[in-house]
Amino acid sequence: QPQLVESGGGLVQPGGSLRLSCAASGFAFSTYAMSWYRQASGKEREFVATIWSNGVVTNYADSVKGRFTISRDNAKATLYLQMNSLKPEDTAVYYCNVIRNARRYWGQGTQVTVSS
């Protein structure tokens, strides 16, 4: 079954950048759309961005549009999220996600904290 392992989180000052990675295994990564979600403390998990299997079509939440870029390397079975101009409200645990056989799979998440 799919396994997803996120990395790259950390503490960054407002206005800074981070790149998250999600290493995928256990399924045909190159044939599935992949997404990033996030969950801030005390809030519901929310959609951040998605990318189709071909790596060309993407979609973003309005709150991150123009600041975040989702990408993928199908040869490495890895999903990325480049986050620029980070704001304190971007603080959350970030998860990658795939839907396979009508079931949603999550990684363990990586913490992103934006604070001065």
C-alpha cells in the first residue's frame, strides 16, 4: 500500500522560504495526482495544492497562490512544495496525500513554524 514520508519542515522567519519533500513508495507514483494539505493547531486540515500525474496541471488554495509552488519528480517518486514569502499563518503540520482505490493516504507530516 502507499507510503508517504514528508521532510523539510522547520522554523523560519516571516518572509523566508522552505522546500518540503514527500518520498512516495508502494504505488505507481507517476500515474496519480498528488496533493499537499496542512493542519494548524486547533484547526481542521485544509487543502494547499494539487498536481496532476503529468506534472503540468496544478491547483492552489487562494491563501498560498503566488507564494507556493507544487512540483514532482516522477523518476524519483517525490513530491515537492516550494514555499516562499512565508507568513505566520502558514504555521502548520504539512501532509502529502494520494487517493488510491477510493482511499486517501497520508504521510506522518512535517512541522512548519513561521515566527520571528
